Amino acid sequence: MGKLNMLDWIAIILLAIGGINWGLVGAFKFDLVAAIFGDMSIISRIVYDIVGISALYVLAISGKICKKQEGQI
């Protein structure tokens, strides 16, 4: 149960990308997703949705991530 699969890693990476984007918004008022895909375009909204779903998924698998971490200590 403690092993991370490819979907887990993709979700973690997308969550990190979302976190970096929010950091840019907070620090510099610069939305990288909007700059690349357009301000609230359908593509940028899809990107936001995917990142949000990734956050929920990582929250759901956080127990698995914690078990993996404990096994390495």
C-alpha cells in the first residue's frame, strides 16, 4: 500500500506546479497559466481544474505518502 504509482507522481507534480503558480500570483501578481493560455480561457480553466483535482487526489493519498516516508526512516 505504501508504493507510489505513476498517477500519484503526476498528481504530486501538478500540485507543485499549481503551488508555484500561486506563489507567483502572491509575490508578483503574475499568473503563469493565464500568461501562457490566456486569462480565464477554456484551456487555462481546464489547467486550473486539473491542478485542483490533483490537489484533492494528493490529499486522498496522503496516508500512502506518509506510510512510504515512515518506511524510509
